Amino acid sequence: MVEIRYGDHFEVSELAGQTVSEARDQFKAEFGIPNKAQAKLNGSKVKTNAELDTVLNDDDKLTFAKNRSKGPYLIGALLLALAITGGVFAAGFINATTTLTATTVNSNFADVSVDSDYSNVSWNAFGFFKGSIAGPHSIFDITPAAGYTGDLVTTVTLGNADQLVKRYRVLALQLTMVNSSTNATLDINESGAADANDWVMLTLDNGSVSMFTYAGSTNMTVQLKGGFFITQVYPHGGWSGSASPQLFCEVAQR
């Protein structure tokens, strides 16, 4: 048995094995089903050109519904909008201009300079030798501009790692950031506390390190806490490359 419905008309009939098109024709006059009524089988729409091939089975539910035009509703909504807005369409401006107040400061947001203490950093490296690098020593000074209160990220990079690897198997420089005035350690790892864990390791394998800080009005200094190295075997033809690390420091807004 197949349930067939259109509007208030409803019937359960022996339609199994018939097509949707045949069911439409059978009940067209009785239910008053219009030609443009949309057929739905078990809740799914049946395309007009598919009604001839769609066969009904027992317990199917076939529904016909007339499509309603949206035109009158759209026109009514437009008229209602016009009535509500009234004079907005009659008189109004569709553009305007203004000037925002802004000034530029005659400086960078932060300046970087080399601290004179860098010249006190030195070590001797024999061939096939393990050694340590003493510290702490100040390397770079960072001065935020007056009025700048944003976050900063300071990146230190080895600029000549290709030359260093000709002399070193291992080169590790432990870097940290301190308050330039008080020499107090700054929180650079975003742990929420400035402590003994606030340092980074610059190595031949990790040739660029970053330190995050909240600037405010604090002048900061990048310090070398210490380090160590292992050199290559001294070649018979003499050393090539460089024994002295070249450090590049860049400060950016975070």
C-alpha cells in the first residue's frame, strides 16, 4: 500500500509497482492535482523528468505540493522597508570625509648598539681541543624609544657559521637578557618569571635564537653568560675559516 497526499486530500491505495507519473494521472482529477505540483517521495523531491521512471513500493509516501511564488512576499517586504525607513531614501549622504590625528616620532621604536664589553670576550682554541668560554659579558645594548610600550623580540644570529665550521666541531654560546641599569635577568621565555631558566643557546646547529621581552621604558642588554667549544683537528696545511664568531642582532616589534 502507498500513501498519497495533496493538500487536504489523503488516501492509501494499491499503487505499488506503478510509477509516480501514473499515480499523478490516477489521482489528478480526484484530488485536483495541478500539472506544476511538485512530487515528493518519502520526503525527497522527484524531478519532473524522473516521474516516468520512479517506481513506487509498499509503505512509500507520495506527496504533491504546489510551489508558492515568492514574488508577492518580496514586494511586500520592500514596500514595508520603504515605509519604515521613510526619509532615509528621500534625503541623505552616501559619503563623508575626515582627517585622523597622527604624528610620527623622529626615531626608531628601538635602537641597537654594540656594548664595549664585547672586547673582553676571548679564548684560545688548539686543534682537536675542548674548551670553555668565560662570562658574563655584555654584547649588545637595546634602547627602546621614549613612549614605546610594546613587546619586542630580539634575534641574534651567527653571521659566519660557514667559516666557523672549518675550525669548530661544536660551538655553543649561552645568551641571556638583562636590565641595563640593574643587571637583573629579564623574562625572555614567557614563563611569567625572570629566573635561571631565561637563556638561549646559540650553536652551529642552531644559528639563530630569539628572546621575547616587554619593553616599556627599560633599556636592555644581551649578555654572553658563557659557552664551550670543540675544535676540528689542526690540518697540515694550516687553519682555514674563522675562529671568531660574527654576531648579528636585530630587534623587531612583536
